[in-house]
Amino acid sequence: MAVATNSVAVTGPMANHCTAITPWQVNATSAAAADCELIVAAPGTGYVLVVTRLVIYIGAAITVTIGSGKSGVAVEAVVIGPLGGAAGTYPLDCRARPIVLTTNKSLSFDASGAGAVCIYAEGFTKLA
């Protein structure tokens, strides 16, 4: 089953001393995730996604892998995972140092089997 995403309202672009950055927050849910699903689309040539927080709910006895990019039914590069547990597992990942994904790659997740998965992701997009 395909993942449904909805973006959470965030105030406009921010700026730091190096480059303008665009924050994002996304809720991604799937009642029966079984393959690789997109959380945040690739940002475009010359940009990277930077992940600062993940809250993951796993609703079945499956594993979930967070990754950079999507290749068929798997993530291209594993960032976190596989995370697993019994139904009702809540892995939380808050970072003091953000995860910088590969240039122009999406944030995605892969589930090892059918089961409910909900992921809240927070971060920003910036020039590579």
C-alpha cells in the first residue's frame, strides 16, 4: 500500500551565515507498508535534505530502514536501521548533529513486510 504524506506548516525560509535553508516537517503513514516508500522527494540538482528528527511508529513485527534515495523496493543507501520490534514500537531519533543525505536524493523508508508504519520527519533543504 502506498504511503500517504502530509506536510506540516512551517514558517518560510531561514538563513544562516552560509546559505539560505528551507525547513520542512512531514508525516508519512502507511497502513500496509511492504516496500520502499518516499517520505520527502529529492530536492533537485545541487541541493541536499538534512534530517534533524525522526519519530517512527512500527505497528507490526517488521523492520523499518530509513534511507537516502529509492531504488525499486529498497532504499539506495541506509541511513538508520533496520529498526524492528513488536507491534507498537516507537523508535525516536533526535540528533544533535543532523544527517545530511546524498545530493539530490530523497528521504525514504523500506519495510521488511506488510504492516502499519508512521514516520514524522523534520529537517531542512540546503545547497550542497
